[in-house]
Amino acid sequence: MRSSKTEGWLRPALGIVALITLLRWLLLAFDRTDLYLDESQYWLWGQHFAFGYYSKPPLIGWLIGAVTTLAGSDSTFWVRMPGAFLHGATALILGALAARMYGRRAAILTAAAYATVPFAALGSLLISTDTVMAPFFAAALYAHHRLAESRAPKFAIYAGAAIGAAFMAKYAAIYFLIGVALAALRPEGRIGWRNAGLMLLAFAVVVSGNLIWNVAHQFTTLSHTVDNVGWVRQDNPLAALNFASAAEFILSQFAVAGPVIFAALMLVIRKLPMQAAFVIPPLAVVTVQALLGTAQANWAVAAYFAGIPLAIGLLQTRPRWLAASFVINAVFCITLPLLTIFTTIQWQGAPLIERQLGRAAMSRQIIAIAASQGKPPILADNRSVLADLFYTGRAEGLTIYAPRPDGRPDNHYEQSYPLPENLSGPLLWVRKTAPACASQTFALDPTGGAYRKSGLVAYLVSAECANAQQ
């Protein structure tokens, strides 16, 4: 049943989110950066439908493949275009959640706040698994809230299916199920055993294809996820606790969500509201990961789908804090896309976003050298080079190989494109050190971008020689 407090928020929230999304698409059309190595890899996955890929679940590959096919273009714009839409959709879903938690005003503020947090601004410029996971995780939170209110079985099925789809984007979606269990410690968070079973059943049905794929491929994706954790494979992970890394991760969260929102969220969760069950596990687990090894700033992004409505619940009664939050986050939202357009801005003698530049230029040099030599197969030791060669050289009719793995493959290219043992004839080998049997050497200009200090050179060798050195 709808109440007056949940009505009237959608139209203004939709207007705000739609305007932000359209502006992001407009600026994305002028983006001059190359696809990052992960983006190029996701694009490559999208060319071949599968229920799993080397390092991630399949949904991001399916999405990019579908969008670029429908658009009839593999340009960087179309590869990245879904990002702004997905974050816009997430903002509106969280607005619906906030409406039920706090009312109309909080719903509008939550939608606007989510749309302008730094990680959503960055996620609208780069396509990532966090971005693809976001709307499904948010939908699962909304369904769980409705389930806790009504105990209606349909919401259990909705929640399970939604978090299953989120899991098919990124395994970090499992935090939701942990949150459901913790939320049940509070009377208002209990959903009943039957509904819990329905939720898990719906989840299992949605993710079954990926689980079967992992079984058939020696748990490749799950093994890579464990490798990212790092300390899991160590004999004594407590031997070298890294307090500096843990502190760095915590401080990085002020940049991920915006300093005011993160500070407000920390104040709110001290009182342990039911929704804190979905906030604390990602932050706690990744902080421990940082303490035992290293952690990326975005690894706890799942905390903010429930966290932003909670933060807005506090900030809506503190207008100065709220205004400061929007001003600070607006600076991020404006600055980030401008940096992708005006790429000549430098810091300490190098482009400020150097890692996003020069990748396609390097690939074009390698492709031109290969063309001048009759298009021999290309072997590259560097995963970044391989990623962009497949993307930039997609229409060149080239054969591209990665080194043959010694044991378990280290990346998707070693898994799917290893150098054949019986290959013969000339081969263009891109690497740092010269092979003993190189017949020709071709200098590569790093063009001041991501490869500025790479020292990469192209060598013409025989395939037999390359295989002998594998």
C-alpha cells in the first residue's frame, strides 16, 4: 500500500537523474582516453557468450556485447555508455528505498546524492563490474526492505533473483546475503525461514550457469578471486600486519563516497540500524584484507548502496552538511570528465591521467610493424598490450598470442590464446628484453602515455625460437 510519505518523489528525482545522465553521455562523446586494460578485456569477453570468464562473472561481457551489437559500433563511447545509465537506475532504486525509510524529501535527496558521489561519477566514465552490479544490488535491498515490512513471498523471490543478477556481475554481491543474516538479529529485519529459503532458491537458479561453468573450468574465476585476496594462500597471514594499508583504505573511502557522506554514514552506523547490516560487512572485510595485504579503494563499494540512504537520513536534518556534500561531490563530477577531454593537463611532467592514454597508439605501432612484415602472428608478454591489441586490432585480421602458461594461467589471454607449441614461421614478439634469436628489432615510441616507462620493443623471431624460450 502506498502512503503519502512515499508519493511524489519520482518525477523530481527522475528529472535530476536524467539530466545528470544526459550530461554524462554528452561529455563521454568527447572523451579522448583509451579503454583501460580491464575495459578492453571485458569488451573481448563480450564477443564470445559464455557463463563465465577468467577473472569475473559474465554479466559485464554480456552487457557490452549486447550494447555494441545493437549500436553497430565497438567505439569506446558504446563500450562505456551503459555506465551512466546503470548508475542513474541505481540512484532511482535507492530513491525508492529511501522513500519507504524516510519519506519523499529523503528519496529525492538520495537519488541526487547517489548520482553525484565520486564512485558513480567515475563509474560513468569507465565500465566496471561495480557499475554493473549496482542496480541489481540496490533492487535486492529494496525487495528485502519490502519483504521485512510485509513478509510477502514474492519479495523474497525478487530479492534472490536481483542479488543473483548482481552476483553474475561481481562476486562481492555475496555481502547482501551476509547482510540478510545479520539484519535478522533485529526483529524488524526478520523475514522468516520460508522466505529465506525462497530467496536462496531464486539466487541459486540465477547463478547456476556461472557455478556450473566454474566447475567445468577448474573454478577459474573463483581461484582468481582468491588470488586477489592474497593472504588466503599464505602460511601465516598474521606475520606482517599492514596497519598503514588498512589506514590508507579507510581514508580512501572519504574519496569513494565523498567526505561528508562517508562521515555521516560512520555516525549513523554507530547506532546499528537494521540497514547497517548491509554496510558494515563490506567495510569490515576489506579493512581486514588491507590489514593482511592490500586492498583497492573500490572493493567495499557494496557498502554504499545501503549506506547512502542511511547517510541522507542524517544529512537531511543538517542542511549545511548536506549542501557541503553536494558542492564537494559536484567538483568531482565536473572535474573527472573534463580531465578525459583535456588530456594534455600535466602533473610533474606527465599527463595527469597518463594511465588512460597511449594504449591505442602503442597498438597501432605494433599493428603497422606487423603489416610491414606480412602480418605474422604477434606474441606479447604484457597483459595491457594484449588487451588493447585485441581491441584496437579487431578489424586487422591479426593473430595474437600470449605466453604459454606454466601451470595455471595467470590471465585470460594465457587461458584462451596461448602460443601453440607447434607454431612455425615468423613471429612478432613484443617484450622488454631481446630474445637471443631476434632477426630484426623495431623500436616502439611510448608516446608519453601508459607505456612511458615500459621499455617495450618489438622483435621479429621464428616461432620455433619463441617456443624454445617458453
